[in-house]
Amino acid sequence: MNEDLLDIICCPLDKSELELDVRDRDDGEIVSGTLTCTECGEAYPIEDGIPNLLPPDMREETTA
Amino acid sequence: MDDTDARDVRETYEEIADHFSKTRAYPWPEVETFVEEEDPVAVGLDLGCGNGRHVAVLAERADRVVALDASRNLLGAARDRIDDPGMRLVQGDAARLPLRADSVGLAVYVATLHHLPSREHRRESLDELARVLGADGRGLVSVWSTAHDRFDADPDAETGFDTTIDWTLPDGSVVPRFYHIYAPAEFEADLEASQLQVESVRVSSGNCYAEVQSQA
């Protein structure tokens, strides 16, 4: 994930800003981390370089 | 069809993503024509991007292209296929977009709205598109319609119908996909009820197309 996405994306539930926490970075791209809603506190994972901003009720029930 | 929800549709595409992607290599001419006539924008959106077949088309007019889909496996296929420095992959739900208001200048929302499981979701999704399109933002929306040859339906009916259309994988296994096939009148009614401003609606090759703007 490119960090410049932060000025476009938001929480899918309340549309508030997201706070980025980077766990792993590769050549400038964020490979893994967490995006946390600054309003409702919902945490959205960045996995394999792609932010998962599905609402919680549409996420995998178990990790494949 | 009552037990079909948005997660089911996503899981369907997770399962068929690899094979589906191989059969969806080329952009639609209707999309190319629409985008070619648009002015350059900072941010384009391919809503329901699938394997990214329209990302390169949008990249001709947008510095960055947000490619959004509910299926992670399709996003993975897009990443493998598309080598465009402006592409930004996002996993999300078309009815609850994780994108800021007024963040998008040019959007294509092609062959995706008809997968949302209820009229309520579909109308919410059109309102979400209106929300993210900036004041001058423009979009193209397409759905499969009752006017298509394969459906034995009255194209002049007020509403379309829900159905399941099977996808057959190379190993012969069959995966059902939920569709709502739109009557053209219903497509127009849902657009009129939404926050979008409709510039034109037409039927082409069995699909309904609408060019839309955000309401000023």
C-alpha cells in the first residue's frame, strides 16, 4: 500500500479518518500494518500490501 | 435468494477469481469511449475493479486510480496483471465505501451493482458513489439488464428479477453467482432516487449504462 492513499481512504462505517500503524515496509510500500478509525476505533488490517477496508461484518470469519 | 448476502457474493469471487480473471482480459469499448471524453483528474475510481481490466483505461485520465473490490483474490489478480505506478488497490464494499467525500474525479462502476443482494444495498451504493464523487466528478454505471438476449423477460417491466448464474471452473465444479437483472425502468428509478444526477441512460449490448454526476 502506498502511503498516499491515506488522503483518500476513510472508515467505511463512519467515514472518519484512519490512523496508520506500519508493521512492515518494503521499498516504500507498506506491506503489513493496521489502519485504525480515529472515531469508532475499528481496526482494519493491511495484509500483503492491500488494505482490507471491508466492514467487519463482511470479513472472513476465519483466516484462510 | 433470501440467504444471499454481500459476503456470499464476495466469497463466490474469491473462489472463482483465478479462472474468472483469465476470461476478462479486455476493457469494454463503452468504458473506453466514456473515459476518453473526460478531462484529466487527480483520482480515478474503478469500483468493482475485478482483475483491473479498466485500470489502465482510467490511468489515461487519472494520476492515481483506486481499484476497489470486495474480493481479495481478484485484487491479487489485478496486481499480477496491471503494472501501473498509479494503481492503488483497496478491498472494500461497494455499498459502504471506505473513501472520503469528494475524493474522486472520475469513476467507472461497471458490472458490479447487479451483484448487490438487495435493492436497499444497491440504492445505498449509488448514494455512496455520489458522496465520493467531487463537485465536478463524473461516473459511468452499468448493470446487466432484462434487455439481454439470454433472458426471456419483458424489457418493459417495471422491475427486474433476482437470479443465480453459474460459473463453471476448469475442473467442472460449478459456483453460483447472485445477480439482480435490472429492468431498464428500474435502473432509471433507482438512479433517480439516489443522490446522483443522471445525465444520460441507455441500453447497449444487453447492459444498461448511465452517465452520472454528483448533485451540485
